[in-house]
Amino acid sequence: MTSLPTSTPHPAAVEIRSWSLDSFRELRGLRAALREIVAGTAGEVSDRMAVVATELATNALRHGRPPTVVRLLRSGDRLIIEVADHDLFAAPELDEGRPLGAGGLGLQLARAFATDVGWYATETTKHVWASFPS
């Protein structure tokens, strides 16, 4: 297992929108809203952001502690997806040896689709983020 780098995403980033998720059923609405908001970006970036947001939110819902909060941020020419949960004890780890179809590929997809991926913790929350060109 490999840990994600610990870093905060673009300290001057401005929040565009946030979602608080309590269940997996809310993921469809997250994807739809995110695609609508970033519709002005290239289609591939919009689709990749929706996949990464869904994967990171799924990880938080499955492995974290509620509530899961997803935020869309902008910093200059970057859009950032940030997903927070309240489990401070489990650092996000990549299982690079896991075969396709065995689950656990969310962080690998985030690394493949995003420009940068990282995580950080505050006193109350753990945040995993991914940035994309806008």
C-alpha cells in the first residue's frame, strides 16, 4: 500500500458549491449537479471530475465517518474536488497491486484522471482532494 501525499490544495481556492452526503443514493445527484456546474469545461474534464468526485465520495461514505462533505473549489485555472469525512485515524492509501475488478480503485482513478491528488487532516476532518484544469 502507498500513501497519498499530504498537502493542502491551493490555499487561496474559493468554494463554488458543496454537498453533504449521508448515503450512496445521493451520489447520482452529486454527479448531475457537478456536470451541470462544470459544463463549460472540456467534456473529458467534466466527465473525469464526475468520476473522481463519485469515487472519493464513495470511499468517504464506505470507509469514513459521516457526514461526507464534497466541495467544488476554484483556484485560478484549476478546479478542485475535495471530499471530507470525520475519520481522522485512517489515512487514504493506494493499493497499486490490486487487480482490476477487485474494487478499491477510486484513488488510482483519481491519480490517473486528475492533475494532482493529495490529502490533509484538520482537528475534526480528513480531506482528500483532486485538481483539474478548468
